[in-house]
Amino acid sequence: MPRAYDVLMSTANALVRATHPGPAISVTIVALVIGLAVDVMPLRLLIVGFVILTGQVSIGLSNDLLDAARDRAVGRTDKPVALGLIRPQTVRAWAVGCAVASVAASILLSPWVTITNVVFLAFAWGYNLGLKNTALSVVPYLVSFGILPLIVALSRADPLPAAWWAMGMGAMLGAAAHFANVLPDLDDDRRTGIRGLPHRIGRIGSGMVISAALVAASVLAVIGLSEPVRWIGWVGLAVNIAIAIACAVFLARAIQTRMLFRLIILAALVNVALLAVSGDSLLA
């Protein structure tokens, strides 16, 4: 019995690690923040959280499954599938099962939520299935993150589309996320033949895109926020411009430091805060 328990817990731990828990939870929190901003009812908001979380878990698992050979080739020690800590069949079953659960739960909200959620998942899985190795690697991030506010807005009891600027913010945050995720692994990816957009424009180019995308998201917030809280948008924009300048200095001097990634996270959090205070302005 103890041996069986140890095997079960080891498998469960490897499975959780393969889901990319940090990004999965972060995207879910962003969806919940948007839901609170547009007054999604508590029960419906709980379902939204489940839809987004299971979808993100599915995406993370499929990424680790499909990248196992490349991760093994470059000696990644943080990838359970590549390390053989969990069977690929188990990861595949959970990835598909979570995708099905996400779509099934979205049916409880509305057909429009289901359609947009399927589009979200299709583009994210498309990235893992091969788009990551093309010059269009950023497109799945633009589309999936761009429609995230739409999924949440359509989850209201009286569904309304999300405002164009909110979807634009989502797309810009998605672009920043793509380049930020790839930036630490550029060299390893090149050795295994990955040639996405970040690899084609290089480290400095990728850093410039990240900074520009985060600042652009703040500009959209200033445009979209209603007058009583627009000043918060201007503050957020000023903060992100300062962060963008700091990131440019780090990149120009080729400083390899965790501070760069922390600055990117800070800028993203500023933009999420702007979404949180936007209220009904998020709705078209």
C-alpha cells in the first residue's frame, strides 16, 4: 500500500508540474478579474474559472507532451514528460480530457461562450502542434488572449460583447507573454530547430516587442477607461513607459538578470490592474 501511494503521488506531482501551473493560474486569475469588473454573477464566475483553468491545463499538458523530445535533447530538468516521470499516454489522456471538460462546462454559460472558447483552445493547441515553429508563432497568442475578455463578457447572464480596446489589451498582453516565455529559451530552441518569430528577430528585437506591447496595452486602457478612473490609466501608462525604458537598457547592455523578467511581470500586473478598475467600460 505505501508503495502504491508513493507511485500515485509521484505521478500526480509530475502531472501538475507538466500543466505549467504558473501561467495556467495566472490566466485564470486574469479571467476572474475581468469577470468581477463586468459583474459576472458568482456561480457563473465560478464556471468561467473552471472553463479557463481546465483549458489552460490542457494547453500546458499538450505543450509538454509535444515538446518532450526537444526538451530531452537540451537536457531540460523541469519537464516531467521529458524526464520520464510520467507516461506520455497519461499526459495525453489528461490533456484531451481537460479540453473536453473546458468545452463542456462552457456550454452551461452560453453557445457564444462555447464557440469563443473552442476558438481560444484551437489556436492555443495549434501553437503547440506546429505554429510555434513559424513566423506566425505570435498569432495564437494574439487571438487567444484577445478573445479572453470576450469569453468573460459573454458569460454574463445578459451577455454583451467585450469592448474593442479590451480585446486589444488582451492581444497585446498575449504578444508580450509569447516573447517573454520564449526569451529565456532562445538558444535551446534554436539547437532543436525551433524558428518562431522571437527566434527570427533575436533577443533584443524580442525585448523591444515585449516593451512595446505592454506600453500599447496601457495606451488602450487610457483610451477605453471612463472619465472617473481614466487618471489611473495615465498612471499605469507612465509606470509602463518607465519599465519599458528600463528593459531597453538591460537589453542594450546584454545584462543577463532576473530583474528583466520581473520588470515584465510588473508591467503585465499594471495592465491587469487597469482591467480590474475598468468596470462597464469593458463592455461594448
